[in-house]
Amino acid sequence: MTHLRSGFNIPELGFGTYQVTQKDAADLVQQAFAIGYRHIDTAQMYGNEDGVGRAIVESGIPRQSLFITTKLDNPNHEPEQVYTSFAQSLAKLRTDYVDLFLMHWPLPMHYDGDFMQTFATMEDLVAEGHLRSVGVSNFQISHLEQLVAAGTGVPVINQIEIHPYFQNRQVVEYCRTAGIVVESWSPLGRGKDLLDPVIIEIAKKHDATPAQVVLAWHRLEGFVAIPKASSLARQRENFNSLGVVLDDDDLAAIRALDRGEDGRMGPNPDVFAKM
């Protein structure tokens, strides 16, 4: 478990549902629960909250044993839409509360306000009892500095792209200094990082798979990781990374794989937020 500044704990490995269809979400999340996952990451933008909600109810797992994250979609930044869309998320997820609500991008759409006001509104939801923690996603240092300067609060988490080829070091260091937990999306680099000879050799050394090595690296670096997997075998493989321990030489070798911006696979938030 990783401790959040809000006082709650988040499992260090979650199951991501990006690009999982509504049709498949319930079955895949149920599989994840059966394996042992208790942390599920979804989003309004993904269009699969209803399927995730069905899995939550049908699992029979006590709600307090689960950690559920969803994210605010870009068109919903206006304060009234924050409230409305969050209520819709609660209904779809079939839960009385969400553990973590993230602002998906620092990108208000159809709204002439700014993301600082959006964040302040999200924090107001905590006082109403249906939300435990507020965080952000895809925030650069400049975005985080604007939040701090506005006095609207400090997010508990910044969910950003991180994998061996793109380690996002400046943002990571800022977050560590500010007490913001770093969560990795696309932690396996869409599979490309797993083909690197360095990763393969470390995997052989520990009798593990390349994916398990990379997820162990995330964990030992202090990141929360949310890999996606569509097959039972891959879900189990990723979950079993929790038993893999790397040594200092392994960690140093993986850190040396960083390609900086050349390794980024997703949109650069500085560019995306201006589109």
C-alpha cells in the first residue's frame, strides 16, 4: 500500500481499463478481482464505468476492500458539470463513494474558466462524503505550480506516462518533493520496452517475465502502476510482479534506459492542453 496525503492508502498495483469496452469491462474486472486485484482505474472518457460498476456489485467483495478511481472528462470542467458528471459516475459505478477522482487533463473544454477552479470544485465533493481523495492526471510542473499558487490545494496523486523508455524524471522529482504520489499509466510502454535486451536479461536473472520486471521496477521506484491486460494469463502475470524483487544493479540498469522526450508515446500535456 502507498499512503496518500489525504490519509488513505492506495494499492501499489491496479488494473487499468483504458480502451476496454463497456461490453468487456464487467468480465475483465471480475477476472481481475478473482486474481486478487483490489484497485481498479476507470474514467468518464473510457465509457466503461457501467461495466466496472456491474463487476463491483457482482463480485461480492466488501466495498471498503476495494480502491476505485475514475476521472473527470475534459468537457465537464465547469463547476456544475463537475457535480453532475460525478453523480453520474457514482450511479454507473453503483457505489456510494469513489476513492480517487482525478482531473484527466488540465484541459477545460466548453468552459471559459480554468482548471484551478475545476480542482477546487472537485475538492468540494470530498466534504459531501462521496469522495475520499482528489488528484490529477497528465499535469506538468507548470500546471502543478499553478494549482499551488492559486491556493486550491495539492493533489494526492499525479497520474502520468512513465515506463523505462520515458521516465518523466523532472515531473517525478517535483511530485516527490511536493508529497504527491506518482501513478504510472502505460507502465509497460505499450509492450515496446519489454523487448529491450536489458529488460530481458534482468527477467532471466530473476526467473521472471519482462513485464514483471518492469512492474517491479515501478513499485520499487515508489510509483503506483495500473497496467491493462485483456487475457487472464496477462492479468495474472502482471499481478505476480508483486513477488519480484530487483537489486540496485537492476534498478540502475533500467534507469539508464530512459530516452527522455524521445521515449514519450502519448501526447505531451504541454501541447495537448493548447489544442
